[in-house]
Amino acid sequence: MKYDLIIVGAGPAGLTAAIYAARGGLKTAVLEGKAVGGQIALTAEVENYPAVEPISGFDLALKMMEQAQRFGAEIIYDQMTNIEPNGKIKKIKTAAGGELEAPCVILCMGASPRNLGVPGEEKFIGAGVSYCATCDGGFFKGKTVAVAGGGNTAAEDALYLSKIAGKVYLIHRRDKLRATAALADSVKASGIEILWDSVIEEVAGGGKVEALKIKNVKSGEEKNLTVDGLFVAIGQIPNTENVGFLEKDEYGYIITKEDMSTSIEGIFAAGDIRSKSLRQVVTACSDGAVAAESAIKYLS
Ligand code: NAP
């Protein structure tokens, strides 16, 4: 099938790009291998998207998808397995054996949080387990939360949560934070309780998170920590498989210019997959709009 534009990934960046591109007159396809919405499909409630009353991430994504379809974008539920980036026409192969062609591609495959991989973690996603403090911290006003990790994200998340929650634990597997000295000092001065040399072995609860089973890796001591929420901040993995040919930053995110163009002509990137400072629904949407406008300009 031939299109003007193929968007890979139907999260907020991809769907917004689809709205702008289809409305701008491009024959637009959106390829999505999993569920529409990307990471927000797993977010119980989005309460910081401007002018929208608190809404489930899934419902917000559904509204974006319907809006894109109203403008004529075609959603294709299939996974990109290969892209031929060189030449004027980009060729994409899919898991179901499809072959799509377009002179322009916007990559919006996002990033995936690294999981702890312990019992209970997956079960309580959206019911106390979160991978985004700025997205979900507001639901834990005055409550007790734990942050897992010892890097800059974990330190920033813990500091952010300390202004909202009643009590914050930072659970780190070693005896020294990986976070920069300035952040580490702020954490130590903030009243956040750091559990050193500790790993989470299980997330426990009924309908929602109620406790964490913690083990001290040096002493072997095990204990139950009563918490209302767990923020996992042990790194993210950009979903850049199949696009190894693009220029990336030191963390593996795609480098773009302000117009979302990448190191290869005709290929743009938008949303969490690109190197940027804030990964939120609103910034993903913004990227998507910019990328679509850049694609329209590129094609004309
Ligand atoms: P990161 O620096 O890779 O840190 C991940 C942390 O999680 C480390 O402390 C690591 O422990 C721990 N960890 C990893 N796997 C684990 C597991 N399975 N179980 C328990 N703990 C685990 O990731 P990040 O904090 O998301 O930061 C990513 C990059 O972005 C970093 O280079 C960071 O500097 C940068 N960043 C910068 C800023 C800023 O400048 N303001 C803010 C956020 C992020 P170990 O220490 O033992 O390895």
C-alpha cells in the first residue's frame, strides 16, 4: 500500500501527528503493533492534560484515535519489522507480511519503563504501581509511597513526591546513589527515608498496593513495608529496535532537530522515543503536531 505518510506508533505523539497530517491533506497510515495509546493506555487517570477533566489514559487515547480517523487517517494494527530508510520512498515491512510505502515516515514508538520483574508489579500497574511520578504523583496526596532506584530519575521522583506524599521511601539496591551529588544531597536533606542495600522482592495488596516485601542484600533481613504506592524509576528503554541507522544520544534516544527531523531525510521522530527533557502526554502531542507539519512541508 502507498501512502504520503506512515506514522509508526499510536501513542499520543503518533495520533496527534495523524490528526495534523490527515487534516493537512496527507494520505496517512498509523501502524500500531500493540494497543492504541502506548504508555498512557496503562495510566489509570490523566489529570494534567490541559482543559480535559480527569480521564483514563485509555479513553484519552481512544478520543485521539477517533479524531484522527475522522480526518481520514487509517489505523493499521500491525507491527513494523523492518524499514528501508534510504531512497526517496521508504519501505516498511510488517509482522503480518504487509508492505507499506511512503516518502515520509514519523517514528513514534515511545519508550518502555524498565520493570523490576517481581511478583505483584504487573498486577498492580494503575492500582498503586506507577512508572511516572509527574503523571501519577498527584493521586498520593498525604499518603506513603516508595520509589525504587538510585539514579537521577529516582532522586527527582522522590523529591517531587516528597512535596505531595506524607512519607517517601527511596529503595536502592546499593549503598550509594547513582544520582548526581547535588540531587543526592537534596534527597538526604529532604526527609526522604533511604533504604540502602535493599531490593523489592514482592508487591503485595488486595485490590491495590498495600505493602512491599523488602530484603536487605547485605544482612539478608526481610521486612514488609506498608505503602500506598510504588514508583519504579530504574531506567527506561527507548523502543528503537529496527531503527539502528539513526543518530542517537548517549541513552539511546533518537536525536532530532526542533522540526523533529532525524539524521535521515524524510524520517522524523516524535514523542518519548526522541532525546528531550520532559516526557509527558502534552509534550508528545506537541512533538506529533510539529512532526506532521514538518512532513507536510517536506512533501510539498
Ligand atoms: P539510570 O541512571 O540508569 O539509573 C537507574 C537506577 O536504577 C540505578 O540506580 C540502578 O542501580 C537502578 N536499577 C537498575 N536496574 C535495577 C533493578 N533491576 N532493580 C533495582 N534497581 C535497579 O536511569 P535514570 O535514573 O532513569 O536516568 C537515565 C539517564 O537520564 C541517566 O543518565 C541520568 O543521568 C539521566 N537523567 C538526568 C536527569 C537530570 O539531569 N536532571 C534527570 C533524569 C535522568 P545501580 O545504581 O546499582 O546501577
